[in-house]
Amino acid sequence: MLIRPTLFNTSNADRLENTQKTRESKDQHGNLNLLQIPTESLTHITSFLDPPTLLILAAVCTSLHEHVQLDATWRKAFFCQLLGIPPESNLSKVNTLLLRRTEDTWKNEFIARYKLKT
């Protein structure tokens, strides 16, 4: 019987452990679960979405709804979508109070400016 070479030297125990970790991170349909990634990574991903898409995402499940309700999610999306500042940028030096003109939350500000843009 021929043995197919592998790219990595892993033992059977290591492969079994990796398989079990992968199974644990999959949902009932066998898909990887988006909600198991760190919050910072999820915020990074959602910063590329516009307000209508964020609102649709909030309707998917309660965990995503809670994530979309965070002001930090809307702030990152505002900076990324309207100002062109990448989500990985350090925003500690930016005076964000000057950017939020009329609304009391980043969500409301982003939606108001998005409506003006379109």
C-alpha cells in the first residue's frame, strides 16, 4: 500500500486533536461559526459594511444583533466607509467629537451621513 506524503510532519494524535477542534468550531450544518472569532476581528470585518447591510446583519441572530448595537462597531464602519481610514488604523489621535456633528451616537451619525451621500 502506498502512503501519500504530507506537507507537515504531524502525528496521528495531532491530527486527531486538530480534527476535534475543527468539529467543535462548526455548527450543526458543518459550517465554521462566525461568532467564534474574536470580537476585534468581527468588528474589523463589519467595518467594511454600509448601514443597510449592518442592519440586515443585526437581524440574523441575537449575537450579531448585540455586536451591531455596539457603538464601536458603527464608529469603525463610519471611519472606514466615509473617511477611508482602514479599520486597523490607530484612532486615538483623532478628535472624534469633531467628526460627529449632529447625532448622539455613531450609528445615527453614520446613517445620517450615508443618506446624504447616496
